[in-house]
Amino acid sequence: MNGPAAGEPGAVGPRPGPHTARAGSVRARVTAVAGLALTLAVALGLVLLYLLQTGSAHRTTDDQLRTYAAQIEQSGQAGAWPRPLPPFALDANAQAQVLAPDGTVLAATHALDGIGALYTLAPGSDTLVRQKAAPALSGEVRAVGTRATVDGRPVDVVVFTTTDLLAQVNETFARLLLIGLPVILLLACGTVWLVVGRALRPVERIRRSVTEITAADLSRRVPEPAARDEVGQLARTMNDMLARLDDSATRQRRFAADASHELRSPLAAIRTSLEVGLAHPDTAPWPQIAQRAARQSARLEKLVQELLLLARSDDRQLVAHRAPVDLAELIEEIRATTPSPRVEVATAGHAPGEPVVLGDREHLGRMVRNLVDNGVRFARHTVLIAVRALPSGELAIEVTDDGPGIPAEERERVFARFVRLDTSRERASGSSGLGLAIAKEIATAHGGHITIAQAPSGGALVRVTLPRAAD
């Protein structure tokens, strides 16, 4: 039979491997975000570096021009300016003019001989003003002007130079932007891609392991990496979750098997009685057959009710509505309605004040009745029910019997479902092994807990602790 074609429902395509680039994958997203962040960081760094370089170049040029201006000022201290003014040894492009206060050129370097003032100082400041009639200068021009007094006369010394330093800086940074930046980004993205892929390799192994784990076999575990990082914590958490699921599935399977066995017994008894009667319809004791069928039906109904109650407790829906419940009144009602031809069921007073809790009266009654029935089944003479106030402010319901008691190592196991400790708890006694399990679920649903200890008489003392209702 041909399978579904690609694109049809049910078609299964190739699964992407750990190194497959997928749109939207964690690896692709991390690489893209890292690449964008690196682009912005490197671009911002280059802009800052460019500004620092240009600022440094301008400061260096201005400092050299001030040095040249000081040399020009020193050359006129004898009372006459040399003609032409001496050149600047550090910069062959540097030019200078000495101006009178009215803007007349008193002296100039050789290249500016016969040319009017190019710059003048603004009145009251050292700001240079470009003269409109001055000839144009090529390249970037840096100019510095100083006011001085030479041989008793005020003069303005103006020096400037044409430099290609800024062009060199621009060219250098253009190469970095066009060549260096893409190379850096490619290397960075490649490194991030490899590092993220290596970091996600354990995640891929975990994913493959999880896809191979089915509900039929929850015993498998995902591989745990040796690194104690987030991925390792994820693997350990998943293994803990799988262990809980495995334990829950095992308990559910055991519960289903036990429940089916328990349900099969009364059904088989009813069917056997009816088959025997039908095989001899004229001589069969039909009243007795009907009585046995009625007893087994009642047993079956009780078992179904218990299973439904446990199912609701598993869904956390056991207590839907809460109301004040008087425990003393509830216990007295249970004592009065408990058939005990062999064992005396008595009460031992109750806690001071009103022993009231918030909960479901029907479920609390079922809990206490299950505990009393359990005590009656094993007691020799007496079962005692009491309500006591604890120092913590909670209320405790105590059911004590004078039977053989429960061994300490079994006091937790008896709360499991379908657990019978000995032959006295066989099915003929009417016990399904769910009474204490139901009592524990009801106590837990009401915010309490249940424990078993040894009574002073040597029997079992079952204590249910519940929070007391507020006044």
C-alpha cells in the first residue's frame, strides 16, 4: 500500500537534524540576534573610534599651529618682521600672516607674499573670521589665531595649514567598514553558530530520546550531560518527571488490574448462581439464588461507588462544596448506626468548644465510617471514637481498637489501594482493600492528614488531623 504523498495529511517528512538550519530554530535565532548585536556594537565602536581619531588629529594640528604662531611672535621681537616669515619645520604646508589691528598684513610667509589677509580675529575674541575676498584654499584647512604685543605694538598672528590627515582617517575607516566589518561579522556569526550548536547538542539528544519514549514503556530516561548547567538541569528534571509518570502509570495499571479483578469476583458469583439455577430450573432454590445475587450486586455497587470516589479524588474534584460540619454530632450519628453485634462501638467525649470543620459532611462521614468499619473488623471487644483538640489548634478524630494492631513497617502501605495485610482481610470478609485509601483521600481533600500509631491497648490508633473552622 502506498503511503501518503508529501503535503498530504499523515505524510511524515525528514526530521531536521541537530545541525540543520531551520527558520525559527533556536540556533538560527540566537545567531541572528548575536549577529545584529555584534553589528550594532562594532558599528558603534567604529563611530566612537572615528570621532576620537578625528578629534585627536585636530588637536595635534592645532597644537602644532600654536607652536608655529609662538615662533612667528618670537621672530618679530627685534622690532622688524623678517620677510618672508620663516617656514614651519614640522609642517611644510603651514603658512602665517602678521596683521595690524586694522587688518593690514605686516608680514607673511613666502607663499602668501602680496596677498591680503585670509583670516582676521573677531573683535574681543580669538575666533577667526574668513575674509570674503581671500582666495580659496584646497583641502582641509586648520587655522589658529593669537593676539600678541610685539615691540610695544599689538598684532594678530594668524597661522593655518592644509592637511590630508582627515582624509587618511576617512580612508582608513572606510576600509574597516567595507572590508573589516563584514569579515568580523562573518567570523563572529560562524563562531556563535558553532558554539550554540555545540551547546544545543545535548538538547537534540534529549529530544531524540523523548521521541522514542512511549506510554507503553516509560522506564527509559533521557541522557544527562556531565555539565552542571541549565541543559543538565533540564535533563534531570525530565528524568524526574519520567520517573513520576512511570510510577503513576505503574500504579494506574496495577489499580486497573486490581479493580477488574475485584469487579470480576461478584459478577462471576452472580453468573455462577444464575447458571446453576438455569441448569435445573424446576428444582433450583430461586429465593436463595436471588439473595446471593442481591448480596453480590450490593457488593458490586459499593465497589463501583468506591472506585468512582477515588477517580474524583484523582481529578481533585472530591470536595466541591464546603459547609460547617459538627464532628461530635457526626461521630455520634455513626456510632448509633454502626451494626456491631460482636464489638462495642463507643465515643469518648469531644474537644472543648464546638468541634467544627469546613468540608463535605457526606465524605467526612464516609471517612469516619471506613475507619470504624476497619476497627470493628479487627477489634476483640471495643472500638473507641474520639475528637480531640491539638495544641496546634487543629482537631483530631481518633479511632482506637483493641485488636492485634498494624506493624510499624506496614502503616504507610495500608493506605494504598487494594492492600490487604493478612488473611483476615480476604474478600469473604467484605473488605475491598479501599477503605483506608478512601479515608486518606478524603482527609487530604479537606486539608488534613491521616496517621496510624499503636494504641495503649496494643491495637491500632488511626488519627485524622483536620483544620478547625474559624469562628
